[in-house]
Amino acid sequence: MASRAANFKKAAIKAAATARKWAAAAAREADRLLAEARKRVKEEQRQRRLKAALRRTGKVMRAAGRAAIVAGIAAGIAAARKPGGRKSRKRGRR
């Protein structure tokens, strides 16, 4: 029969081994959570960059639209000023 000291030592070793196993599992879980957090941060940064690019594109499209409207108006005014188009006579020949 084992002595009390031997039983205590055996129980302490078993508890230490169990604690080490759970500590390793906790470390793996912490690494997994950290990787997930990093992934989310990268996705958020990517979404922010995409939204900024879309905002810039929208500004460019609005400016192009305004320029097209102005060009259309200018073309309409120019067409209204010269109703018959360009009629020039040739000089020197009659």
C-alpha cells in the first residue's frame, strides 16, 4: 500500500499535468481568437479603403456629369447662334 506522501505526490503530478494540458488548450484558443480578430481588422480596413475609393469615383462621376451638361448647353447655344450652319462663299470665283 502506498504511503500518504506517495499518494499526495501522485495527485500533485496528475494535477500539474492536467493544468499543463488545459494551459496549452487555452493558448491555442487565444491564438485562434487573435487570428480571427486580425482577420476582422483587415476586412474592416479593406472595406474602408473600398468605400473611400467609391466616394472618390462618385465625385469624379458627378464632375464628369456636370461637365457633360455644360458641354451640351454650350453646344445648344452654339447651334442656336448659327441656324444655317457655316455658309461661306468662295472668293475670287463667281
